[in-house]
Amino acid sequence: MKIKLKQILRFPEIASIIDEIIKLNSGSISIFDHEGNCLLGDLQALHTETYPILLHNQSIGWVEGDKEAATVASLLTYLVNREWERKTLAHETLERYKEINLLYRISEKLSAVLDHKSLALLILQEAMQAIRATGGFVINCHQDDEQNQQCEMIVVAGECSQLSYPLSEKISEAIFDFLQPEIINNLAYDFRLAFMASQISALLFSPLKHQNRIIGFIVLFSTKPVSYNASDLKLLTAIASQAANAIENIRFHEYRLQEERIKSNLERYMSPQLVQAVINSKDENLLKNCRKNLVILFADIRDFTTKCEELPPEKIVEYLNIYFEEMVNVIFEHGGTVNKFVGDMIVCMFGAPASLTNCEQRAIEAAIGMQNRLQHIPNHWIRDNFHTGIGISSGEVVVGNIGSPHHVDYTAIGDQVNVASRLQSLAKGRQILVGIRGRDRPHGLPLPFKTVLASFPAHGS
């Protein structure tokens, strides 16, 4: 910011005061700017003394004359510094207004962006409009599977937008050593980034920080010689702060979407209560192979192959999906986990992956509920033809992820699984066969409780 002495002397009130002083001294005072131009007084007059006019201890002119000239020099020094302070305040106010206006505009635009690359490009475009730059890039930082910090360039804008991959990778590695905002106005003399000097002359950058954790960097650069200043860096740092919050919001949004997808997929296999238990569980061994006391339930439609011959395959699939939806809803209502569908057969477990109380009672009540629900399905063909036999057994089994490295199923293996399957195969349509150890029998069931046979009449009978 420049202050010209000539402009100060043009102010009417100042010019009037100076004129009066010169008249009182019979014109023996002259005022010169720093280039030696006479602004007031007689250029030909002979003066005995010279007094500087100072702006922050730097001379911007002088006053020649006798001892009264010192008073004029002091007055002008005061007026010059006051004018500089006034202009500085006005400039800072204007810059602050521009900064607030810019950040407000960016904030409005950021709220509509939901992916990282679009967000980074928007930030770069806004920053390049506000700060002298011919290009810029955004670097994303994250931890790999081994908890090592990795940085990668995700967006490049402006000139040098076709940075070669080796160069962009090298930049990403070098920039991570900078933990604070910084200005480098001549890359050729900075050993850390000198490898970029052939393409970039100067740059300024700021880390993207969230809760004192670096999640990336925003960098602006110029391919032409330029001198970035503290004001430029301050503005970029403010933009970086907005960007970091927006990036973290996007990450949180993506995490929530992923969590909802996982939850939705889990709810295809187990009740909502169990899904929440799995999500909230801090037990890392929850889905690992282990021995566990479970209740296994098999449900199969009798003579299903024969029934399939009566209708087109598309219709059978439609009816089977209706049947599965109703049966699974009943299983979930009682806290069961659907293990698998094998053709028309349903296999489910009670007590895994999360433990349940009264597993035996839940399984039997679920089986009764399944038979009752089947009799009330609105489709009469399903009611008349889907006659289900159910087998239930309980005991210790091995449960967990079983399969190959490329595909696993969460399932149970053991004698009690075979027993439940055998009981199901023996059960007639609308029957439930239960085999549970006496000490595991549900409260209220009759003794002895080795095998229970329940039969359900046809709908309406």
C-alpha cells in the first residue's frame, strides 16, 4: 500500500494549514517528495535546514527551511502515518468482507456436494478465483490396511492439469512433510520441492485438518513468477478449514450409507434386534468359529416337487417368495437367524451369532407361528398346497464362517443340525417334531420332554 505526499497536500484543510505556516515564515519553507519534486514553496529559495517526512521510519519526502520547517515536517509525518493507518484499516475491512463473502459462498455450494472429487474441484476453482494462481491440486491422506499414512492426488485444476503420475506421486510424498501452511515463492531454491521447479514457479498450500488430524492438503501454484504473501496464505487456510469440514462430512455420509447397506443386508438373514447386537458388539470373535449351544430349525414344504409340476416356473417362484417372506418374518419376530434357503427348505438358528435367552422356547413358538401364519396367507393356492413339516433340535454345534478363502457362509455344523434335518424329514405337513435335551426344555412344556409332536389342522377345519 502506497501513500503519496502529493495526495496528502491536496486535502483542503491540510493545504490551508501548510499555506498559513509558509506565509508566516515569508515563504521560506519548501516541501519536496522523495523524488525531489517541489510540492509547495519556492524552488529557488535558499534553505539552511532539511527535515525528513517519515512513514514508518522511511522517508517519503522532506521539508527545507529554518527551524519552523521542523514543525511542518513533524505535522506532515503525523498526517502521513494517520492516512496510512486509515487506508490500512479500510483495506483490511474490505479484505475481511471479501473473505467472509467468499467463505459464505463456498459454504453454500459445499452443502450440495456429496462426493470427494466434485468437492475438491469446487474448492480449487473458488480458491483460484480469490488468489492469484494458474493451477492447483488437492491431496487426500488416509491410512492403509497396515495403518501406514498414504497420500494421493485426487484432483488437479488449471495449468499442469496433466501432471504425470510419477510427478504427482512424488509431490504427494513430499508435501506430507509439511504440517503447517506455507508459502514458497521460488521452488528452485527449496530443496524439498526443487523437482517441481521446471513446471511450477511458486506455490502456497495448507493442510486439511479435522480435529488436529491431517486428512489432506490443498495446494495453489503459479507457473509464472509471483510473490504470494501472508494475506494469500491466510485466505487459503480459511478455505482449507471449510474444505476439511466438508470432506469429513462426506466421509461420515458415506460411512452412514455403508452402515445402512450392511444393516439392510444383515436384516435379510437375522432379526433387526440381532442385527443391532452384531453392529454394537465389541466382541471380535462374534462371527469366528466356536462351539455353542444352539437351537436349529428346519422347515420344508411337503411334496414340493410334485406341486411345481402344476404351475409354470414363474408362478412357483412368485408363490415361493410370498411363502418365504411370511415365514422369515415369523422367524425374525422370535429372534431367529436365517441360515440358508435350500430350494423350498428354510434353515435357521436361535442363539447365534448373538446369544439369546430361552432359545428353545423361541424356536418352538416360531415354529407354531409359522404353521399358523401359513394358514392365513391370503393366497388360497399357497394355503392349499404348501404344507410344511418342521423339525427342531438343540445342543452343542460348531458355528461360524465356514467355506473357502473366496466364499464363506455363516452356518452351523454338528450332530444336532443333522437331528433337526432328520426330524423335519419325518414331520408330515402341518406338523412340528422337536427333539430337545430334557434339561433344556422350555418352561411349561410337559414331561418327559424327549420328543414333542404338534399337528396343525388345515385352514378352516
